[in-house]
Amino acid sequence: MSDIIKTNFEENPPKARAGMGMMLLFIVLYIAAILAIVFGAILLSGGDNITRGVVLLVAGILYSMIGWIFFLGLKIIKPNEALVLTLFGKYYGTLKKDGFYYVNPFVSAVNPAADYPGASSGAMEKQKAAAIGGLETALSQEISFRSKKISLKVSTLNNDMQKINDQLGNPIIIGIVVVWKVVNPTKAVFNTDNYKEFLSIQSDSALRNIVRMYPYDTFGDDNEKTLRGSSLEIASKLKDEIQAKVEIGGIEILEARITQLSYAPEIAAAMLQRQQASAVIDARQMIVEGAVGMVELALAKLSENNIVSLDDERKATMVSNLMVVLCGSRDAQPVINSGTIY
């Protein structure tokens, strides 16, 4: 990784001029070229000044043939867009501020992500539109996708769900959403082959690393961090992990969140039974603890107020009956004793 970091490119603004003034100048030159052709033809036809006519005619024709090249240097940058330019293979500069510019007409914009339609969701959207007969929509998406401009807007990456083993080895299905944006388009272009695909793969890798550090859930230990119960901490670590991996690509991770979390289908039923059993045990434990406290309170009140004197055998019988009533899953059936208890 250190060898790659040494090749990082620092952003430089290109030598650019105001585009509107240059465009008007080129238009005026084109008009002058047309007038030169017209006057040159008139002079040649009149035979008065053949040399001057030839010069005007040749100059007008030459500029008319090559004048369009200068219009290639006109660049329009919208807000939150960037254009990375190269001149004959060498880095020329990056346009990031919105406006109308004129640069060297021989520069070329670079955006490797635009050369791989299959590397982003744009191709899937295009195929979907074409499948439903939206040829016009698909064509517009193709043109937009092929644009060499790099978007600096906040984007969302929603990768496919993955099957990963957690810390306990249980296979789980998990999906994440990553909110990101390009902050250094020069690094994104020159340090990665395709920054969108690079982000997607690194997000999957970071997700696997984080998931293997935590169990999906614990049964009884509330202090242990889990994927289900510690979502905020997991999201923070996931964001930091992805950011460390994509820093070289000039990408900033704004947020990373788990969107779906469940056991894999092959163990979902067994884990549901385990969760239910754990819930029943916890409920029974709470019931027993409450019943013991109520029995203690009942015996204390009976002894304190001298309502009835019970020997150890009768106390044991009373405790047994109260525990059965309080811990039973069904309502107790009252029995009225009209005689003495002795």
C-alpha cells in the first residue's frame, strides 16, 4: 500500500480563461472567415487584386476548416461536478468550481468509471429501462453515464446482501448502505481503475471484517456487544473501516448503516426456537424470583400481625401451595375448607 500512496496526485487548477469571452471571439473569427471567403471570391472574380483575393480566400477556408478545434476547449462545469484533464498523457489540472471555462483545446477529460458500464448501477438502470421498452430513457442514461465529468454530490451505495459467519460461526444475511462522496477527483481518477467499483468491493471487505468480530445475538449476557444490539457502535466501526480502505481513492464516507440483518434460512428455524427457549427461561426466572418475594412477605405479615400461628410443617405446606399458585401457568382453583385446619 505504501508504494501506491507515493503515487498520489495533488490537485492543481488548470490554466483556464473565461469561456464566454473566448466563445464570442471564436464566433467573431468565424464570421470574419466567412467574410474573407466572400470578399476573396469577389476580388478574384473582378480580377483587380488577385493576390489579395487569394490570400483572403485561402485564409477564410483554412480557418473554416480548423476553427472548430478551438471550440473544444470550452468547458461547462455545473455545481458539485469536476473535470480531470490531461494533456498528451500528462496531468493538466482539475476543474471543480462551477462556471464556463476555456482551456487548451487539446486536453482530454479522464474518468475511468465511465468506461465500465457494468461497474455501477447505471448499467442496471439502463437494462431495466430497455427491458420495459423505454428506449429513449435508456439512451439518455447511456449518454449521461458516458460523461467524463465526476460527480461530487453525496451518493448512496446499496450493495447486495451477503451471507457471512458471525463470531460464533453462525451464517447470517446482512446488508449495508453507504453514504459517500468524492472529495478528491484527481485521486479517484489516477489512483483507482474504477472508483465506484473500488468502493463497492472495499465496502464488502470491511463488512466481512466487522461482522466476524461480533456475534449476531447473545442469550443472557446483556453486556456483550452484538450485531443486533449494538447497531450504533457497529455502524461507527464499519464507517471507519471503509474510510481507511478508500482514502487513497479520494472518497469520503459520510455514513454506513446496516439495512438488513437476519439469520441464514438454514438455521433460522433453530435459532428462533433457541430465542423462544431463552425468553421462556428468562420469564420463568423472573416469575420465581417474584414468587419467592411474595411468599416471604406473606409469612412476615402473618407472623407480624399474629393472624395465625404456623409450625414449620404448616409453613412448608403454605410455601408449597403459594409457590404452586404463583408459578403455575394456569389459574388456581380455590378450595373452601369449612372446618379446622388441624
